[in-house]
Amino acid sequence: MNKYFFIFFLASNFIFAQSDKSFWRDSDSMNKSRILGSSLIMGTIYAGSITYLQQVWYKESFQKNFHFFNDGKNWLQMDKVGHGYTSYYLSEKISRTFRWSGLSKNESNLIGVSLGFSYLTTLEILDGFSKDWGFSLWDMGANITGSALFIGQEYAFSKQIFIPKFSFQTTKYSSIRPEVLGSNFPEQLLKDYNGQTYWLSFSPGNLGWNSFPKWLCLSFGYSVDEKLAGNSEIYQNYYAKREYLFSLDLNLNELEVKNEFLKKVLRQFNMIKVPFPAIYLKDSKIGVNPIYF
């Protein structure tokens, strides 16, 4: 996962600051005060986070020459899946904010994709001036894929049917390389790919199987195990391997909830997979995990 994973996720909750029930509902027409407020807050977050990262994250590694970096084989592509996931939700959450502000669906979707992708591109450019990293075409491809997954479904289905999800559990590997995989939980959440799993959840009920409840999803996941070095498959006595999973999940957006505030809260957490039993394939072996986080 990348360093800006939760920036807009946390920022998107700014609307939970009022008690008026009508506040939670999407505006039926253009609401100038909501548009102005949303734009000012997002602009502040955009500029503030870029400035902060430039001064804190990139300051020591900044160089004058822009350069590219081929990291397509690093971390068994887990970081690339993370880029796609982040790009998808930046687009989705910005779009939802402007829908709430009364803009049309098409306008909101285009703004969401444009702003989300522009933000990530700015960070990639900063990477391009960093001696520790570089501008990654692989990252850009993953960002495009995430944005395309969002807006493509809006045009094809008028709703999000295939939903990216994330889950995490701590592992023993972070204590072996805490400087790389994290020395505390927040760092491990972002850096330890062994504990991260990315999922794609969907309900057959949204694809024509009417007897299948739309809130119940089939979910396919991807993770890694024993991955302690980015560009090496072997570290000491650990041998990196891919892990493929199948599980069930819940689409919180499809639950019949009348309370507008609760619906907004559930939407924020629909990006996280609900724990369920899981079947996994790893190193050509099939196993079952009773509860997979």
C-alpha cells in the first residue's frame, strides 16, 4: 500500500459535522454552499497534503533531475494493486461528495476521476524527483486502472457492482524487518504486504440472478506471504509466494437502511471487507481459514 492511502478516506468524512437530517441527503439541485464548501475543503486537503509530503517525505531525497523507475516486479505487484484500490476510492468518494452537492451524476463522476487521478499523478511526479524512488509507469497504469474501474461501471451499469475491498492482519514478518515493514500498527498497515489482502467483491444478484441477495457478495482476494524484500523473492530463509483467496462478503451499500446518517457511515466502511471464512491457494496447496481478516 502507498503512503497516501487514507488521506481522502479520512477527509471524506468531513460531512459528518451536522445534525440536520436533510444534511445527509443528496441535494436534488445544485447547492452552491455545498459545492463551495466541498471545493474549499478538498482544495485545502489537496494543497496541504502535497506541501506536507514535499517538506516531510521528499525533502531529504529531492534531486533536480527527473527520472523514471521500473518497479513492476517489486513486492509481487501488491503495491500496484494498492495503487489501483486507492485510485478507485479517490474517484468514488470525490464523485459522491459532488453528487451530495447537487451536481449531475455525469458531472460528479468526471470531477471525481479527474481530481483523484490528478492528485495521484502529482505524487508520482514528486516521486520522479526523488533519488529514493522515481516516476513509475507501472504505478500510473495501476492508477488508471482504478479510476477506469469506477467510471467504467458508472457508464456500463449506472452503479458499482464490482467493489474493491481491503483487509489486514498483523504478521510476524514486521518484527524481522521493522524498518521496511513497520515498527508499529499504523506503519504495518501501510507497509507490511504480508498482512494486506485486496479483494474484489460482487453479488450475482446484481448480474441478473434475482434469487441471490444483492447485499451478499462473492469475493476474490490476492495477497502474499513471506515477502520481506521488495525486489527479491528470497530473504534469509523466507521464500516469497503469492496467495489467492475466495470468501464471502457484504455490500453495505445494498443493505436496506432508512436512516440517512447511518447510510453515509456504512458507505465509508464499504471499502473494508467483512471477515468471513476463506479458502486459499498458496504454493500449490489449498487450505481453509475459519475467519479471515
